[in-house]
Amino acid sequence: MAHSSNAAAQLLAPLVSLKGVGEHLSAKLARLDLYTIEDLLYQLPVRYEDRRHLLSIAQLRPGESAPFRAQILSAAEVKTGGRRSRTVFEVLVGDDSGQIVLKWFHYRRAWMERSYRPGREILAFGEVRMFGTQREILHPEVEFDPAAQQGAAILPVYPLTEGISQKRMRSIIQAAAIDYSSFLHSDISVSLRDKRNLIEVEKRCYISIIPPSTPISKLCRSAPQRHIAALFTPIFFICNWGSPCDSAASTNSMGVRLQCPIAIPSR
């Protein structure tokens, strides 16, 4: 009982309990209805992006998103022309096959100038677009860590709100999964879990948040089943008036029939 109470307290802790999440960031996350650690753990991805296959800059096509490795050639704050003049931070990067411009409209100048030094190698990802005859990427995701460049991965994509980047959201949810997923508890019996070949709730959390190197087509096809598996426990309680229901009670009373939008594989 003490362990159960401690687990509940950990999961219901406010988001400021996470390292790096202060009141300001917590207020932004609240716009996504995320208030507790448990909310983060059940914030499932809307899709996944396969970043394991790096392209050359010459292979980047407008309208497509892809990862690529490049070297910083120049970086500077520039002012756009026209009546609505504004400053943007532009970074020209290149490889043996060509060049492309990275642009930011929202940035901290001192940090950008310190980070985007000519000659530095980066791993970048973003949607390519055309600006006149020039290819560019607005607000790309960039990795400076050499270790991160050794192997790209399959990454989850989450709903966002203003002021939170996809990279930041990923790091917040992954931190929650690493530190708090062990406190998750499933009310599905071991026998039912084994019969239906379900995995433990903490492992479901890890697979959804930090996916293994699975073919992206298979991962996307299986996402709805994972969402249903993750939702099974709260639905179980809703259908049984908010209290645990043992096997005897379930055979003596009718449950609520639910309509499922997709087919669940039977075994």
C-alpha cells in the first residue's frame, strides 16, 4: 500500500518536479493540458519520423523533410528588405554536393553566434522550401553533439504549442519516461496480459516515447494498437464504475459495449 501511495504521488507530481521545467515552461505545457508527470507519460506521439538515412544536400527536395550532415560555412544576422523589414539569423551550410540556407526568425543572437561557428559540423533536419531560386529550411532541428551524428534514429513527433520546439518536447517527455515510468501501474491481470500478448505498461511507455530501431512503416501501422493498449486500463475502470472488477464480478454483470474505430488483432 505504501509503495502504491508513493507511486501515485510521484505520478501526480507537478511538471516543475522535472529537472529543467520551471514555472514558465510549465505554463506553456498547460496549454496542451499537461499538468502532471503522468500526463506527460500518456502524451503519445501523433506520428514518427525516420531519421536513420542521411541525405546529401543535393538530394534535398522542396516540400520534403530529411536529415543531413553539413558544415557551417557562414552565419550572421541579416535584415530583410521591404516595408516590413525584420532581422533573421541565417546560416549557410554545405557538403560536397551543394549548399542550403538555414533561417531563424525567433532566436537569441548571442547564443546563435556562439553556437553556429564556421567550420563546425552539424546534423540538421527540417522541411525544405524555396525562396526564389534558393533552397532553405526555417527553424530546423540541429544537433551539435558528435555522438548524435553517428546514428540518427526513429523519433516521435508530438503536438506542440507556441514557445516549445519538437526537440524540447521530446527531451521533456523522454526525461519523464526515464525517471518515472517505473511508477506506472496496470490493472490488467497478468493472466489477461499473457493471454493477449500485451506488454507491461512501463515498457509500452518506453516503446512509444523512445522507439527501437523498427521499420518506420511497421511502427506507424502498429501505433493505433499501442494507443488502444495504453488506453485499456482507464477504459476498464470507466466501464466498471471507477472500481476494480474481478473475474467473478465481470461474469455476473453486463459491461458497456464500446465502438472501436479500428480492428484489434485477435489471437
